[in-house]
Amino acid sequence: MANIATTTDRINMLLEDIERGDYPERSDLEETLTTGYAWALQLDAECVQLERQISVNAAELAQETNEERARELSTLARVLTRKRRERDSLRSLLGVLRSGAQARVA
């Protein structure tokens, strides 16, 4: 499976094609949508894992003040925010691509 940056680039390229009225092959659209949604699910799973790690660290931090644990918690929160942004951006692009593909069929 292509990496997420390659998938995002592919989505943007297909959207540009659609915008110009040059509709891609259905198989290209379906493959890109499938790959994109697979990445979105992967990001969902990563977010869930990060949320669990944050919960564990927060509970342990509440029991004992530990500067290292606080830094780790801060890092996890930043990574979670970045992953959520990445996931939301990808899902938004996928929604636009799906709408563009459906407009061709309609």
C-alpha cells in the first residue's frame, strides 16, 4: 500500500483532473478511495492507541508527580493532535473525491 503522502498526492491529482472535467477511470477512483480509507482507518487505530497511552500516563501522573511522565504525556498529546488533524484532512479529501466521482455518474 502506498504511503499516506503518496495517497494524498494521488487524491489531489484526481481532484484536479475532475475540476478540469477530465474524469479518471472508475478503477483509479475506487483504488484511490480504498487506499485512502484504509489509511484513515489506520490513523483511527493510531489515535485510539495514543488515547489509551495518554489515559495510562495521566492516571500514573495523578498518583505521583514525575517530570518525565509529564513530558511524555505532553508529547503523546501533541502526536494525537497531529494524527487527528491528518486523519480529518484525509477524510475531508476523500469526501470531496467521492462526491466528485458520484457527480460524474449522476
